[in-house]
Amino acid sequence: MIFPGSGLFNKNGNWIVAAEIVKTSRIFARTVAVIDPGWLEDLGGDLCRRTYLEPHWERNRGEVVASLQISLFGLIIVAGRKVSFGKIDARQASDIFIQSALVNGDVKKPFGFMTHNRRLIEDVLDKENRIRRRDLLVDEPQMAEFYRQRLPEISDLRSLSRLLKQKGGDHFLRMGDEDLLQHRPDESELQQYPKQLALGDHSLECSYCFAPGTDDDGITLKVPAALTPHVSPAAVDWLVPGLLAAKIEALIKGLPKIYRKKLAPIKKTALVIIHEMPKTSGSLISALGDFIHRRFAVNIPAEAWSPHLLPEHLKMRICITASDGRQLHVGRDPAILGQDVAGDIRHTEFEAARRQWEKSGITRWDFGDLPESIGASNGNSTGWIAYPALEKDSSTKKQVNLRLIARRQPALEIHRQGVAALFAIHFARELKFLKRRLNLEKPAAEMADYFGGARRLQQHMLERVIRDLFGRNIRSAEAFYDHAAAAAAQILPVGEKLCELTTAVITAYGNARRRFAAPGKSNVVNSPAQQFFQHLTHELNRLVPDSFVTLYDMNRLPHLVRYIRALEIRAVRAQVDFEKDRAKSETVRPFTDHLDAWLANLPESTSAEKRQALEDYFWLIEEYKVSIFAQELKTAVPVSAKRLEQKMKQIERMA
């Protein structure tokens, strides 16, 4: 410490010089003066020791620098002064410059050759991402060696700019494929990973990422919000050809052992599937189940597959984007395509289009032709898209409205109903006459009480005629009036035919109801007979609901009469021998139980293909009942328990 008698005691600076050091009760510095350490560098001269620490690239200065540390007699008098390192160690400084500035691209404004080289590198990286391998691009030391062989010992941007001017350009620093590729990829393999996917009428952009464990690993499909109605969830399940083989192999490996062992060796089976199974527009799971059943005779129900256990990169990542490129929704669940994103596209241009297109109070086709869709594009993305549709006015039958609908499928259904309503206005007089002709005769009118009355049935028949004759996707005045001319003569015959078929159905229904009610009047509550006829009544009501006229196609109605008669014949024969009827019903029960279970647990995501198959299965069961309980009525199609089992297994394979 400074001697207490000094004038600098308790006033000294960080640095002092002392004439002597005295040790008494402690070590004291005597005869001291404050000094500025900045003086020491010049005064010390060759006695100063200089050390250069942490050489590195500095982006803002545009050169390689180091931290200079100067010490005198072991005391650091200068610390952390930045100095140009190129003058100290030109070779090391040049290596740092090449790695940081040129290879890593850490510069404020890249040179032309850097942009060119980066573009080539990104192209190679994209190929690696697509084929999911890291063996195409040369490593960074090889890139650095490319620059090292072509550049003198340069460590700053100013010197590089001067060199490029002297050389007359940067062509000598531009890389080619041969400088970046370790080996050329197989072009046929790359074609299995397209950058565009054709889905419906649109081509959508795909991007790839090979980064296991990250959110964006695998393939990402970019879907503009306006196009989500056009992209089928089933279509994205097929991924791209390059990933499909791995997905199929993983799906087979995820099967329960009872199915998996029948498909060994799995890799070979997956290759057979890839080469032989045709791609469909439906679900991949359904297609796999059907093909494996036909090709390998292995019946795999849809619920046996475990697509949720697949690695993330084998599930399509769907990115729904706004018109300005913003991400609205991202996920790997295809159900994301069903989300309502209409709110995003209702911006200024869309609202302006609505004001231009939408009309109310339409009574005839005087508004020009209607395109299937209208929209606007912003650059490479779809700004918005909408579907013009005639809409039935719910408040009156005397007009329709023209609307823009955000989603394609609802728009198509709305438009068909709207076109039918416009035809109803056009043929108002003819339809009024037809309605009078649709009056049911007295015996049938009494039976109509089971269905809400004769007037209600009359209205249903009129609606059915209008829908069948005029529910069309017509888009022009010419097509509208051409169809009107062709359909005018059919209105009355079609209506009368429908009335005849409806009369037959309700008459058969009424007779059956009376037959089932009579034996059920037993004084014994819940007697076997009473329960049996209650069951038949339930079957009858299920077969012929009160909306049957609008629910079923006209060509289905004659079959309804036959099914009702089969129930009546069953009732007559059961009264003679209930045990025989019970034995026969047991052959039908497994099929009806399966159908009931399916219908009770049918998810919204069920494919249209499976829904149609379930409807076909329902009618096939009815035909089977005819063959079991009333063989004399004949069946419309070949049917047996074996055929029903085959149909049941087919449905089980569907997703």
C-alpha cells in the first residue's frame, strides 16, 4: 500500500510509479506518482511483449482481426485492442477469411460469385433433402480449398475487390457442379421426389427437409387457403413415389403379427406392392387392403393398420398459407384440409367480387354465363377463389339468388338445387298441373297417414320430380333453355310414374303394418308373438322411412315393394313355425349386427367409397332376407352368405 505519509495516500490512480519499496509493519510504496499506462507502450519500447489473441473474422470491418495484448514486466498495459491480423499472420488470416467470409457467406453484401455458388450449394442440398442422404455435397474443407487455390493470401474484402478488378471479373471463383458434387445423383431417383404435386386441377409446391427430430422433417405440401377444398385428404396420404415404398414397408411392419408374418419378407412384399398396385384417388389404406387381399390372399381390416405410428417424415406435412404467404395452419393430420379458412380469403378483392357477382330476386336466366370458379392470384400464390352458384331462396319459391361460395363441393350442391328451383319457376304452370295429377286415390291416401299425410307425400313427389329432372350443374342460358326444351315433355310422365311407384310402396307398407298389428293384440304383454311383430314393424320402418320418396332413387322403389312383401311372407310363415323363423333369422343376424355397429360408429372422415359400400351392403342384406324368408319372390342380384361375408370383409378393409 502507499505509505500513509504520501500526498497520494487514498488518492492514487490505477497505475503508479514508486521510488522505493519498504517493508516494515507491511510493504509500503514510498515516493510515488500517478502515471498514465498509455505512456508505457512508447516508453517501454522493446521491453514490451505483444501477444495476439483470438484471431477471427469481423463482418462489420470486413477483415480478419485479432485482440492485441501488450504487457510490460508481466503487467498488462494494453488489453483487447483490435488489429488487422493479415499483417501478423497472412496465411492463418487468409484461412479464416476464406472459411468465414466466403464459405460461410458472413458478409454484408455478397459478391456475385458468392451468390452463384450459394445457389448451386442450395440446389445440391435440396437434392440431398429429397433423397434423404448426406453424401452428395462436398464438405466445407473442400470448398475452402477451392478458394485457397485461386486466391493469394487475402484476409479482407477491400483486397478481394481490388483483385477482382485486376482479374476483370469473378469468373475464376465461380464453382461448377464438379466442384460441389462428390458424385452425381441418379436422375431417375430424383424424379421420384417431385417439387410439384398435381392434385385435382392444381399443381402445388412441395419442399423437402432431411432433419430427423425436427418439426419440418420430410415433405411439406404448401396449400393456398383458397385451394383447400380441392385437395383430398386421401390424395396426400400417397406422399410422393420416392417415399411411398418406405411408408408401405413401415405400415406392414406396424401390423399385428398375425398379418405381418403372412407378408414376410416385408421388404420384398413392399417392392411387389410398389410395382404392381395401381394408384387410386381413394385412401392408401383401402387400396393396400384390397391389393394385398387380391395379390397375397391376406385379408387385413382397416383398423389393423397403424398409420399414427409412422415416422413423422412418412406423413405429409401440410402447410396452409394465406394469400400473402403467411402460414395459417401447419400439421400432419390430413383433417387440417377440412378446416374452415374462408375468413382468410374474405379480403377487399373478394368482397368487391361479391358485390359484382351476387344478385337477388332472379326469376329467369338473364345474368349471363357462370364460370365454374373465379379468383385472383398474387404472384405464385392463389389470392382467393370462389364458386358462383345459384341458391334456392328459402323465404320464397318465386325467386333464386346468385351467390359466391367459398368451398367447391357445397357450392356444387347449392347450385344444383338453385338450378332446379329456377326450372321450377320456369315450369310453374306445368308443375302446378302435375301437382294436381299427383293426388293419391282414396285407398292409397289413407295409407299415406303413415308418412305424414297425402299432402306431404304429394309435395315430396313434386320435389323428387324437380330434383331428378332439373338438378343439374348448368352454367349457361343456352344450356338452361336447351335442357328446358328437352325436359318439358318428361315432366308429366316422370311424375305419373313416380306416383304409381309411390302408391305401390305405401299400399304394400300399409298392408304390412295392418298384418303386423293384428297378431300383436295379444292379451299377454311382451309375449314372443308380440315381440316378433314389433321387431318386424321396426324392420319395416327402417326399410321405408317417412322420407323414402326423397331419400331413395326412383329405380329403388319397385324393390321396396318386394322387400315389404318378403316381410309379410315371413310373418305368415313365422306364425306357423316360430322356431324355424328364429333359425333362419340367426343366419341374417351376423350381417345386420355388423352393419349396425358400423353405422353407429361411422367417423366423419369415412371415405365416400366406404359410405357407398355400406349402402350397397344394406341392400344386399335385404336381398339376402328375400332369399331366406321368401324365395319365391326371387332376388334382383345373386346373393348368399358367402357373398355377404366377402362384402363385409371388403368394407372392413376400407378406411
